[in-house]
Amino acid sequence: MDFRRLAEPAGLLYGKTAEEAVKRGYALPLAGGPAAFSCVDLIEDRAHSGFMPVGDVPAGWQDILARLVGTPPAAGMPEGQQVMGILNITPDSFSDGGLHQEAARAVRSGVEQLSAGAGVLDIGGESTRPGAAVISPEEEWARIGPVVQGLKQQVPDAVLSIDTRNSAVMAQALAAGADVINDVSALTHDPQALPLLAGQSCGVVLMHMRGTPATMTQHAVYEDVACDVVRELGARLSVAIQGGIAPARLSVDPGLGFAKNTDQNVVLLSRLPLLANLGCRVVLGVSRKRMIGELTGVKDPGGRDAGTQAASLNALSLGQSVLRVHAVEGMVQALRVWQRVHTA
């Protein structure tokens, strides 16, 4: 896939206003979601056309425009906009390190998140915060294996995502019934990950990051952070597809906070509709991150849930978006209210 040319949608409309504008030809639906866009900026390399009405887009750009319209595949997760609950089985994660180290407690927390409305649980055994200790795949699986198995026993239909960079952990998790692999390295960390996943049917989330969790802060230099992230994710999608993973299995995560500072995160959040160029489901993980603390002045990560909800709602203009959060109940409430208001 060539993402040298991108179309950035804007002028978003919702509900009956959007329906009427689409019907009259003044707007186009955005990624199968509740929004329609009435204007678009055509971007070729670093050149921008400037925003124009969708009806004025030249014929040579219609194929690019068409990528913005279709509903993304479910990619191994339930259809529709979802809340993904975070379940970190680690002693050193930035927000909830040590909270779920005991397997039975972690399973109870997972069941509670599902009961609160989470459509997916994302289970991780390795912290990827800057400066976190590197652990072996064996230790990682020892942390999460009992939790995956316990959840599958108690809630057999639960959709489980495994947050891991290691193919050995991926293989064991999939054998235990996991549904999705969520790789913060976008399959660059472990050379065996892509061939392993090519032979599976699970969903795969590719997250944008430069460098590694230990080095990523030095790579936070962009000419245009939104376009650069979309193009770099597009390159990883191409590698995954060429390696044998069907496009319908793939989701993307823009990687807020990974090789991005607060100002860059804000720009990226404000331009999330640009991700529709990739034709994939978008997973957004901004929960309790440093940027929320810097924007609100709240130092304790556990006190950043309201800011998390406000930031996460930006993804809902896109169809099938998945909001990855620590505090499920509040995010589910915010999602339901947002959906009701924006479909009126």
C-alpha cells in the first residue's frame, strides 16, 4: 500500500445533519461511523491542497477518498465502538503496577471490567513505560498465563487481547484461547512474531512507536506528526499483509506517548480522522498517561480518568473505534452519552 498521498477529512457533521448532508451530496460518511465529513485536504508528500468541499475533489483522488468511507473490519473484536479494559499483571506499570499481580485478584478485576461493559480485555505482563525493566518471555507468560486461563474458565466468551512483543508469549496465549495480539512494536521486536501470526486467525493490533520503550523519547522528532504516524503505520501494515496476515485481521494504534511528547500527542488527537486512510479499526490508548497529567496538573495517574475520557472521545468520529482504558465503568458511561448525543 502506498500512503504517499493522504486525504485529511474535516468539517465533521453528526446525526440527522450528517445524514441529510450525505443525502444531498455535501458530505461523505467517515469510516462507517456516526460522522460525515464535508471537506478534505489532499496531501501529496508534504504538499497540501488546502481544505476543499468533498464535491470538488479531482477525479484522480477519488480512490484515496474512497478509503475514508468504508467501515473497518472488526479485526477479532466485537463489532461497533468498544471499551477495552486494561489488565496489567506487572509490578512496575506506571498507573496500576502491582495491583493485579495475584492471579485470582486479576481475574476478579477482569470479570468486573467485563460486567461494567468492556467489550475486550487487554492483558499485559511486561511494562513498556520508559525505563521499565526488560523481562524474559518465560517470566512474562508466568505472570499472565494463569490470568488468561482463569478468565477463559470463568467467562468463556470473553474477548481477550494480549499486550506482548514476544512470539513465545503470543503462541502460548493463543493456545490458551486469546483472541487478539496487541504488539506495541508493530511486529518489529521479535522476528518470529510475523510468521507465527500469519498462521493464526486472531486479530492483530499494530501500534506506532519509534525505537524501543527505553529509547523512544529521543525519536520524538516529526515534520508533521499526524501524517508521519499514518505513513509509518501504513508501512507496518504493508509488511504484515505481505507476511501473510489478512487485512481484515489488522487494527492500528497511533501510540500516544510512545516517541511523542505532549504537544505532539495533542496534535495527533486533534487529527485522528486522518487514520481513516489506513482502512483499519483504530485502538486508542491514552488512559492516565503523562500528557493527561501535564494538561490537567494532576500528578497521580489514578486521578486522571476524567481527562482520559475527554481525550478518548475524540476517536469516536471513526467507526469501530476501541477505547483502551483503566477505568471501564466511567468510559462506558461517557461512550453511551456521546453516542446518543451524536446520533440525534
